[in-house]
Amino acid sequence: MDTILWVLLGGAVVGLLGKFIAPGDRDNIPLWLTVLCGIGGMLIGNWAYAQVFDPETARIDWWRHTWQVVTAAILVMLAAGITGATGPSRR
């Protein structure tokens, strides 16, 4: 149960950070989709980081978290593009 809670909380934080750094207006995707993008960013970012660097560290690994947030930002952009939620139109 603790793992599920940490994944949801971490997914929300990573998803919101990814939404914040994603270029353009990405505010129209719902919170649940942002959390899913954050969870995906955590999982895919961890996997990609482990493929390039040594994932075993005794302290906070800021590079791994950076990879997670950047991956979440990419997923937010993809989700916004798929759902058509790219923000208000500017005419």
C-alpha cells in the first residue's frame, strides 16, 4: 500500500513539474492525465537513466529526477496533442 501511495504522490509531483516545463499552453489536460504522465515519466525516466548511468546511489540522485521530469514533460505534450487540449486559441 505504501508503494502505491508513493507512486501516486510522486506521479503527481513529477507530472505537475513536467506540465510546468512543457513548452506552450498545456493547462487544459485534466489532473488525472497529468498524474498518469507523471507516473509514466517516473517509470520511463528511471528505465532510461538506468540504461545510461549507474542507478545505485546512496544519496538523492538529482539527475535521475531530472530525467523523470523531462520524460513527464514529453508525455504531457503527447497527451495534450492526442486529446487536443493545447490551451485557449489565440486569434
